[in-house]
Amino acid sequence: MIKSFHPPVRTLMGPGPSDVNPRILEALSRPTIGHLDPVFIDMMDEVKSLLQYAFQTENKLTLPVSAPGSAGMETVFTNLLESGDKVIICQNGVFGGRMKENAERCGAQAIMVEDVWGETVDIDKAEQALSENPDAKALAFVHAETSTGARSDAEALCALAQKYDCLSIVDAVTSLGGIELKVDDWGIDAIYSGTQKCLSCVPGLSPVSFSDRAAKVISSRKRKVQSWFLDLNLVMGYWGTEAKRAYHHTAPINSLYALHEALVILQEEGLEQAWQRHALNHQAFAAGIKAMGLGFVVAEDVRLPQLNAVSFPTSINDADVRNALLNEYNLEIGSGLGALAGKVWRIGLMGYASNRTNVLFCLSALANVLAARGMDIDSKGTLAAANTVYNTKA
């Protein structure tokens, strides 16, 4: 007979999901009420307000899509693009490729701007593509590329989109809550994220936000959105501001409790303080990685503090080390994707998991596992290097 499932207690330091704050787990367990209950609708309004704070926007069309970050991506592309449209897509990792897939499934033409994985999006190449395609409807790019740990200059790229009179589409799945992100100040037209990264909420929701200009594009489409479930013209009947909400789908009620709590926690800490915390923990972690003799794929000035792509010697077996960390320490880190598969570990310092205890634990466990596999590792020096950062910068 199959019995109740009880997962092991892990420390999640991969590319997501991240460790979930106990406050958020408690929020999940609160009594389920109806998705049209007046009390629940009041909470929905608070979620929208809290998301506006997290995104730093006053966009009215700001809400959590009832599905993971990939559905947030699809929501943006299916609502903004129609058959025959042209979109410039910047790719410097896996998720730029997924943008291309979404655009083409909408019947749009994707003009690709390719950059080396691990490097930032090249502004000049993006501008060249825009100048060569004056009829482009949008410029799309990944702010924080989860597959490599590289950060692109969202502010500069959005300024380019404005210069060439097209929409900007931004993937912020890994950046929201972890690094500086200012939707209104930077002129972002459409943005999507996920709950399981730097918000440290459970997976399954995707915050999105659209500027008034983007919202007008959605409301004035020539054809219906190809996805009924993701059609914002319909969804906003439920998530809009009208006194009476129209039924569209049964919202994931308890997951929205969790998101509400996650956003309250972010508000309590403060956005800038959260960004600073992620930066400090990365600096300490990077010092320890350097002391171990390991390196990073991404240059320091464009490296994400919340997602570290750590390179290792070819003599080291990627899966063997990750399995040892999981089985011996209950510590999860991630493998490389695509061109970086088998060449890097993706180690997350996201949200609730971005703290001094986790940094020192991960460095210690990794040092022990590598030393057991023949690498000359100074475990004490590794921890000392990280602690020096904390003692001088904290």
C-alpha cells in the first residue's frame, strides 16, 4: 500500500526552487476559502500592490499567472505577438532560446542576436538588429540568465527599444527580488518572473506586469490570443479592479496565500536591503570558491549574485560531486545546461537561501567532497576567506 509522502529535509542551493521560508510554508496550510470569497478578493488586491512594489511599477496590469515562470513567458508572448509580427530576441543562454520557441509558436518571426553563453547581451549588436529591422514589434531579452549566471543591462536595452519605438520584453525569472530591477524607471513594457527563485516561495506562480502601452497592444489585437487560459483580456475579468470579479479559472488559493506572505517578507526587509544581502553573500561565497582554486564562468562585473556558475577541473565528475553533496549532506546544487552541461555547477544563493549559514555550509561540504576526490583543498582557508568578507563588509 502506498503511504503518505514525506520528503527529506534538503538545503536547496541549485538554480531553483530555493529554500522556502517557514512563514511561507505556514501560510500554505491556512484554511482554503473560495476564489470569489470577498476576503480572498481583498487579498488578491494586496498581492497586486505587493507585486507592484517588488517590480517597482505602477502598472495596473500586474498580476500572478496561475502557473510557473514558463507560463509567464508564454503569457507575455502570446498576448503581445500575432502572426506575422517580427521580434528581436537576444540569446546568451538557454532561456533566450525558449523566447524564440514562444515567438515562433505565435506565428511571429524571431530575429536572433546571439552572444556567447556566460557573457552579457551585446548592446551594439542589439542596436544593429533594431536598425536593420525597423518594423520589429519588440525587443526581448533575459535580464538574469539562469543557465549561465550572467546579468544583462536591462536599463540600456529598454532604452534601445524606446529609441526604435518597439516594446521591450524582459525575462526576470531569476532577478526579481535578487538584484536591482526597476520596471517604471527603466521603461520596461512587459516582464515576467517566477515565485520559486529570489522570492523563495513555492513554485507554481508567475508574476507579470505590462505597461499601459503594452496593455493597449493586448486590448487592440486583430485576432484572439491563441491560448484561452492565458488570454489577459479574459483573465483581467478576474484579476481586474472591478467591484464584481468574473469567474475565469479557479485560482491556486493556498499558493496565493504563500505568494502574499513571500511578498510581505520582501516588503519587511526592503528591496534595496534584499539586493544588498544577495550581493554580500555572493562576495563571501566567491571568496571561498577562489580559495578552493575554482573559478566562475561569468566576469565579475556582470555576474549574478544569486546564481553562481562555478567551473571545475575536467578531472572532476560533475554528477559524482552533486550526488555526494545530495546523499552525504542533503545539499542540492545544479548542473550546467546546454553548452555548459558537465562544465559548471549552478549554485544558487536565492531569497531565503541567501544567508551566511548556507554559504559556509556549501563551501565546507564542497571542499570536503572535492578533497575526498583527490583535489588539493584548503578547507580552513576556504572558510576563512568567506568569513573575512563577512567580517569586513557586513
